[in-house]
Amino acid sequence: MKRIVLTGGGTAGHVTPNMALVPELKKEGFDIHYIGSYDGIERKLIEDMNIPYHGISSGKLRRYFDVRNFSDPFRVLKGCSEANTLLKALKPDIVFSKGGFVSVPVILAAKRRHIPCIIHESDMTPGLANKIAIPCATKVCCNFPETIPHLPKGKAVLTGSPIRKELFEGSKIDALDTLGFTKDKPTLMVIGGSLGSVAINNAIRKNIDALLSHFQIIHCCGKDHLDASLEGRCGYRQFEYVKKELPSFLALADVVVSRAGANAICELLALRKPNILIPLSAAASRGDQILNAASFEKCGYSKVIAEEDLTDEGLVDAVHEVFNHRKDYINSMNQSELANPVETIMGLIVETSK
């Protein structure tokens, strides 16, 4: 039996693509282990799948001043030592990384132990963690054709992002029953990422009356971002995080408002969901979501609103515009020719593990 170590964490976007590979890895007979941070979001998600989980120390390498910049390099070094010990014991045939800073010690340790690695870069340009990891990788999977020039020649493979099979198995009827919604009114779904988005939450809630006059709203607002004053509003349901019900909620949604994290927008593309993207501003990020959103808008998959241009009237108008032209967006998404991501990546894993 071949053994694979999966790694990646920090946000759900660094974990869910790994989760999408698990059923196929099991079919191929792989013994699967996961290395993540001690207490990141990945731990609960992976342990719920009954996959052996190994926690290591993790630190973030920030591009801005933060007092933690003085202590986190020591956490990374500790993580490298722990990852090396784990890989020595586990003796995997291959490592697959979805990125995030917890993956860096694992990839560095794998290179030291001559274990082949495949990494996946979701965004248009590689983030800092993957920039460190790319020299150690055998292959680098990516979502956008524009990414390939940023990667070493011979390593880049355009795969798309692995999509969990269960996302395609949602039931509108189950969603209506769970939410207490009616089938006679369209549904708007709002997703601010696993950590939530204050800007999107505030924009939706400031316009709640105008939106509820035409739509029912599923609002995934992130941990600790529930608004008690809106509990019980007819046609409005809010959740910190949705897991089991997500496929059915997405099946019900006519329009989705979302951040522009690469995995999230690839899921919307795969599900053919008309969407409005509000990427993280350049002031709050390295600008990767802005590039992701621009690529999707250029292809006709999405409407984009810059966070600094987000106004009450603009948001409501955008929701109506996308809903009224939803067939045009769906037709554009139907033209997407990305190969089956799970199948393509599994082929790379099987071949590289030999």
C-alpha cells in the first residue's frame, strides 16, 4: 500500500481541495495521513473524515510589521523539526500540499528526506508560502493559465482546483426544509470565507430590507459574526460556518455574493452559480483576490465590485443585475474547458508516487 501525506491549512480554502482528493486516493489504495497545525481549522475538518492527523508548530511569515514576526520564525523552525520526525516515521511515498504556512515545514522536510512533492497554487500568482515551497516541488498545479509564466518551466500543470464530489449532490428541497424558505422567491447566498468578511457582512445587513423585498438570504458570516438583532427575520438565515448543509444551500442559491478566494470561485464555476465577487482590497492582502476576480470577470463568469467601491445602492443594483442576466453568466461558465481537476491531479499523484 502506498502512503501519502496531505498538508495545508490556515483557512478552509487550504483544506477543502485536499478533502476533495480523499475519496479518490482511497479508491487508489493510498494510506492517507494529514499534517497540519495544532489548532487550525484543518484539524476538525480532517479528523471528521477519520484520517490520521498530526499537528506541528506553525508560524506565519508576514510582509508587514507585527510583533509576532519576532517569534514566528522560531515556530517555523520547530515545525520543520517536527515535520522531519513525522516524515521519518511515516515514510510516505509522496507529499501533496495545498499551501498555507503550515505546509512550508512539511515541504522542506520532504525535500530533505528526498520525498517527491506536488503542490497546488490556487491564486493567479504564488503566495509567499508556495514561493518557498516551489523549488522543492516535483510538479506545481494551478488554476489559471496566467499563472504558468510565474512557475518554473516543466513543473507547471494547469489542473483547476479539486472540487468535493458532495458539492454536486445538494438538494434544493432539503435546503428549503432546513431554512424554512419558499420555492416561490429567489435565493441570494452570501459567503465571506471561512473567517468571514466584516465589509460584506455590513453591506448585506445595511441593505437587508431592500434585498429581502426580492430575495431570501442565506448569510454565511463567519465565526463570531452573527447579528442577534436579525434572528427571526422572515427569509433571512445566518450561519457562522456551513459544512454538511453547504451543497444543498448552494443548490438552492440563484445568485452568490462571495470573496474571491481561488477555491471558492472555482467551486462557483464548477456549480455554474452566477456570482458577485468582492475581493479583499490590496491594502488588506497581497492583491491575489483582485487578480482572481479580474480573470473571472474577463471570462464572463462573474461581476466584480472592488471593496472600496462597495456602496449600498451599488450592491443592491449588482444583485439584481446578475439575477436578471443569470443565463448569460451560466452560458459563459458552460464554455469553461478546464479538465477534471480531481482526475488530473490524481494522475499526477499516481505517476509521481511511482
